[in-house]
Amino acid sequence: MLLKTRKDACDQPGLMPVDEAISRICTAIRPVATEVKPLSQALGCVLAEPIVSQINVPGMDNSAMDGYALNIKDLKKSPLTISQRIPAGQQPEPLQPGTCARIFTGAPLPDGADTIVMQEKVKVDGDKVSFHTHIDAPHQGDFVRKAGQDIQQGRVLLNTGSRLDAVALGLIASIGQAEVVVHQKPKVALLSTGDELVEPGAPLQAGQIFNSNRYMLLSLLANLGCEVIDSGIIPDDREATVKALQKAACQADLVISSGGVSVGEEDHVKPAIEQQGTLNLWRMAMKPGKPLAFGQIKTAEGETPFIGLPGNPVSSLLTCLVVVRPALGVLQGRGEVPAPVYRYAEAEFNIDAGERREYLRVRRVRLRPGDLPSQPMRIELAPSQNSGVLTSCQWADALAIVEPGQKVREGDWVKYLPMDYLMLAP
């Protein structure tokens, strides 16, 4: 259930704090359904069930080296006769007392042996092996990988909500599990709004702009682990907006629009959502990114969550990274997405924040000639912080966060988030 009604959440004169807005959106969103996938198709998916090992890994004591298996008590009898040869993948015979066995990496340790001596530390003469006990003497248990050394039977390897990367898939394969129960990749419908928008490649008429947001957000949402439904451009018309939003809501798990959520006469998204659903958040204390909307679109099947992003390209990008990204984590089954882990650097700028939390486009400054290795990381401000200057986002490699009313002076410590971190699925 949403935490506020449309009236008290959307008609209040104040701006909702960013963290509260994120919390409200994440609380209202529910994870998508689950499915079973083979490991070969599960990269990037989110677990819907924990992974519990049914076996020990390794399943038996085995050799960590190419060398010779023996009982440490027989070292004093050196040289020892080689009584068997044990390749990996073959079951050995018990070790004959007073002998050693030629053994290879990964091969099972024969009963009666407790130590491996690597082949570089011995001298072989026919079927006899001499062990150098006077220098670098072997110790009991050397180079023996014990059963369960890596994974013990019954151990929980991965919890529900874990995102499967290459290492996780390797772990699951190592316990012999071929399939996993994961959340489906969420379907996100993306709509652009505005009569002024023109697709790249088309002739540009007076008063028109190319639709950069469409391609920026399509790529970003796909990179964040979504199956994106490109719903195209909606003209500035109330009826067309209502129809497009309803169609998108019937197709997707989440609907995202770009533009049309402000208060102009041609901004139809907000009233279109109110006409066919509920609007639970509008106007956020974020700069850039104040005109952000969140609500539900009613369909024959229920309700589909909706997030309306501002139309200015920088505002659209930053609200997607700051607000939509954690919401997608919840939608994908990650559970409660943890708060960002901020980093800190010295500011090379001065700024007095207003009533909104500011997300400044900054670049981290590397060491300069004469700097000591202990010199703190510094961040410099992009030449323009205008919400329409998308080149500033290409120039920047981080976002510095300045709280409402905070005064930052050159040399002050400022928290920031790297852009490459924000571009990864939560």
C-alpha cells in the first residue's frame, strides 16, 4: 500500500526530500514473477531462492600439486618405491605401506597417504624416489586439499536477492546445480513526450530538437538489467497521452516517461495519470530533477507503477540514476536496496546550496607533479551545471552531493558517487 494519498502527497506546497521519495517508490513496488533458468542464461539475474550446497567441495581429499603422495612417517625410509600412478579423475588403490604414489593435481589422495611432496623437491631414479629431508623438509598435510575445504555440505552459498555474476555462476556450477530459480527480467516501457521531438536522422524544423533522452534512457535501462519496451514519442495531446500510458501499462512491469510532468499547458502526463490511476509523488527536492512523478496506472489486470522523469536531458539522466535505479533493484527482486556507499574528496570549488539537494557534475582530479602519494582525492566542478547541457555528464566521472543549505568552500570534504558505479545494476 502506498504511504500517502494523491492529495496529501501531490498537492502539498513543499518539495519531498530525495531519500523519502526513493523510500516511497521502493516501498510501493513489488518484485516481478520468478522463473527457472539454466546457468548458461542466468548471468545478471537475481535469485528468488537461496543456493544451498548439497555436497562438499572438493568431494574428497586431493592433491594441490603434481608430485608424490606418501605417509609422512615413511620419509625416514627414503628412497621410496613408486607403487602406483594416480591421474586426476581416477580412484586410487590404498597406498602400500613404505611406498609413495605418483600423483597429479586434482587427483584423489589414496588411503594411507597424508602428504604431497611437489615433484620439484624430489630425485627420481627408475621406480625409486629420494626425498630431501635435510632442507625444506615436507610437513604432514602439505599440498593436500581436504574434502569440504572450499564448500561444506549444507552451506548457504548465495542468499535470495543475490545478483548472479561470473563468480556466482561458477560457485553454483561447482556444486553440480544446473538451474536456478530467478526473478524474470522486468519489462520497462519507455515513452518520450513532446511535439518538439524529432528522431535522429530526420530533418530538423524550426523549434524542434532531436530526441536524445530516448536513446540515453533506452541504453541506461537495458544496462540496469531491464527488458525495455520502446513506446516511442507521445504528441502533446491529452487523449493520445492517456492511450499511450494505458497501452504501456498493459505491456510492462513499470512505465517510465520522459518529459511532460511539469505544470505547463502542454504537459499532459500528470493529469493523464490522475485520470486513469493515482499520483502519489510529484515534485522532489532534487537539483536538477524537481518535476519527478510517481504513481499507479490502473489496468484490467491491476495496477502498473509509473515514474515520470523530467524532460531536460541532465535532469532525466540524474533522476534515473538516483531514483529509478534503486526502484529497479526492488522490481528485480533484490529486496531492500542498501543506501549508496559515498566516497569523499576535497572540493576545488565554492557553492551555497539552496532548498534542494544538489547533484553536481564533477571530475576527480588525479595527482599532479609535486603532489605527495598521500594527497587526498580532489574533485572539480563541470564548467556548466545547466540541466540542458548533456556534455557536462560526458565530461564528469562523478556526482558530488550537497545537502540543502550546505555551504561548500574550496578544501572542504564533499561526498560523491562515481558515475560508473551508478551505471551498474543495483
